[in-house]
Amino acid sequence: MSLRQKDYIIAVLAIGGLFAAMANGVVGAVMLLAALGLYNIWWRCPHCGKFLGRKHELHCRYCGKAVDRTAKYSKKDQEES
């Protein structure tokens, strides 16, 4: 899954959580916490595995490699670098 796809999933969960919070606070809170958890797990450099941060920069600040948000990376790619 590419970083862009993961970003869309996180955004849908977060926005859906905000709307769900208006109807049922517990469901909305769970959706927002899920979005936050997935953000912390998924939003990592595909090369070094470190957290990319809140800024959507073109290069990782730790390893300096370019981060292509549309490329589909696997764990194998991460282990090779």
C-alpha cells in the first residue's frame, strides 16, 4: 500500500470520527484514536523506518532519501536499505 493510500484511509477515519462524534461520542472517539494510531504506525520512511513527522516533506529528515508517496513499498524494501 502506498503512503498516499494510507493517508487517505487515515483522513477518512479522522473525518468520519468527527462526524460520528456528533451522533455517538464513543464511536467517534474510537475512530479518531484508530486514525491517530494508524498515523503513528504507517507514516514512516519506507527506507529507514523512522517517523516522517507532520510535514509532508519530499525527503526523509533522517536518511535523506526521497519519499515517493505514490510508490508501493514493502517490508523487504525497508530491510534492504
